Amino acid sequence: MKWTGDRSGNVDDRRGAGSGGMLVGGGLGSLIIAAIVFFLGGDPSAILSTGGSSTAQTEQRDLTQEELQVREFVQMITAENEQTWDKIFSENGMQYSPAKVVMFEGMTQSGCGTAQDAMGPFYCPSDQSIYMDMSFFSELQSRFGAEVTEFSVAYVMAHEMGHHVQNLLGTLQKTEQLRRSGNYSETDMNQVSVATELQADFYAGLWARYTENREKFLEPGDLEAAMSAAEAVGDDNIQKRSQGYVNQESFTHGSSAQRKEWFMKGYNTGDIRQGDTFNALLK
């Protein structure tokens, strides 16, 4: 993908600054679940409990030139998300409020509790921030066979920005109310979770379309790289690799085919009104 000249000031790079404090978790079982859910998931505080703790500390260090370049890339993608979503919201008579992007290594504190590298990128509604440990992308390639390119990273960030859009539109609040009501089975709530994640994929595709129209930043192979990442983190692919079989009722993010379908629907339609994954899945 082509780099643009835009950079956002809403990126907080905590790498190299040193970190320490309490790592809160519910033991190995919870961490394994978190490690599965981290693949483009939402709020990790719903996974980790306060049942156990340990401490970790990293020393301060200077960032490498490569790490500084990664920061610049994240600043660029953040700026392009801000411009695109500001335009989409404005077109629909709304005002967009940007998210913060926090880059970290190892662990850091978030509004949803302790963020750690084993959880991968996630969005925290409490502080309206996206937490990115870039080591996730090495894991994505080595363990799940995804083609990792600059646009793969852009897709992941756009997906998490999609959760921020859901937060601004009240979608996340509605799904949380359903969960807290206790009126729905685990299977029903899994379907709601799938709808939430697929809508974030749709929003990622919508972002790519609007940004391409404005910046002409896509190059051959970029969309294919996004599809590779989406396929790698489909529930069916993860379950096949982790347990050897697929249980569709336990899906929380959608199948590989669904994730690719909804990203491309956002990209091809360029119409936010076409992203009603809840109606499509919960008829």
C-alpha cells in the first residue's frame, strides 16, 4: 500500500518506556481463552477475571529505527481512519470523536484492565482506545499462516476502529445490555458476538473503500492480504488448528468465509447502511 502524508497525534507509543505493575488474570485457562479471542476481538475484560495476579517489569530502552517507522505507519493509518470516519459521520448528520491508539510491548494499563501481548490488538470502550502490541502480527503469520503485509496491519486497525464506531453508535452498549439481562442462552449470545465482529469487518471494508477513493492508496495484492488475515482468524480455522474440529454454535467471531464476505461487502458497497449484520444473522 502507498503511504500518505497524513499523521495523527492520537497515538500513544509506550514501547521502550518500561512497564510494570499487576498482571490480573484467572489462571492459565483464562489466558488460553484470551489467546484465542484476541484474534481481532473486542473488550478483553470480559475474558480475564480478577482471580489471580503476578508482576512483570521491563526496562527502558531506545526504540530502533524499524520501530520508529512502525510508529509512523500506525500514525498514518490512524489519521486515515479519522478522516474517513469523520466524513462518513458527517454525511449521516453525526459528529465523529476519534479513538486513541496505544502501542505497547509486554503489558500496559488500559481502561479495561491490564493489557498484555498474549491478547493481541483490542478495543477498550471504557477509555475509547485501541491497544496494539505489534508482536501479534508475527504470531498471525507463524501460527495461522496469514500473509502479513502493511495492509494486513491496516485491516486489523480498521477492524478495531470499527468497534470504536460501534461504541459511538451505541451498538456495543446494546449488546452488553443483552448479555447482562440473562435472558439469552450462551448460543444466542455467541450469535450476537459474531454479528458484532462481522459488522466491525464490514466497517473495515467501508473504511478501505472511502480511503481508496480519497487517497488512491491501495496497491495490487492489498485486498488479498486483508482476505488472508480475515481467513486466518475465522472461528472455523482457529478451531481446526486448536482442537481439530469445528463447532459452529461456539463461534464468537464468524467463519473465515463470513469475515471475508462482510469486509468485501463494506468495500464493494461503500454504504454504511448495508452493514446490518445483526438482522442478517438473527432473523
